[in-house]
Amino acid sequence: MKIDLRGHRIELTEALRAHTERRLRFALGRFGARITAVTVTIEDLNGPRGSVDKRCRITVALASAGHLRVEVLDTEVIAAVDQAADRIGRAVAR
């Protein structure tokens, strides 16, 4: 499974990259044969002002059924990644 991780207006540290990949492999690993690509975009919508502005968008390309996308907004990047990984795992399972 190929994971493409992108960041907009946010620093993608090695720890954030590792955490995101670990969560996605856990959520999607059992569907590896059906998934052709995973694109993750992590974005800080309004910069250093705070509030619920960290967005994690995950798009999964399936071999037979097109694309699935989930998007989560949260105050913390890690929480947004965790929630989005859980949601995309459930969506692919369906």
C-alpha cells in the first residue's frame, strides 16, 4: 500500500509522519490487496490563531470501487489523524 502524505501550512515532522503511517497501516492493512493508493493531506486552516482548524483528509483509491474520502477537523493534528484513520477503515470495510 502506497501512502502519499502531504502537508499545507503545517510542518510534517518525522514523528507525525510515522504516527500517520502507523495508524493507516493498522486501519487499512487487512485491505491491502484492494487498495491501490492512499493520499493524506494534513492542513492548518487558519495558521497560529488556534481553534478547530487542523484538517486531516484521507482519500483511498480502491482497485474495484473507485475512491473513498473522509475529512476530520479538530484542534489537534494527532486527534484529527486518529479519527480520520478510524473513519476510513470503517468506510473501506463496508
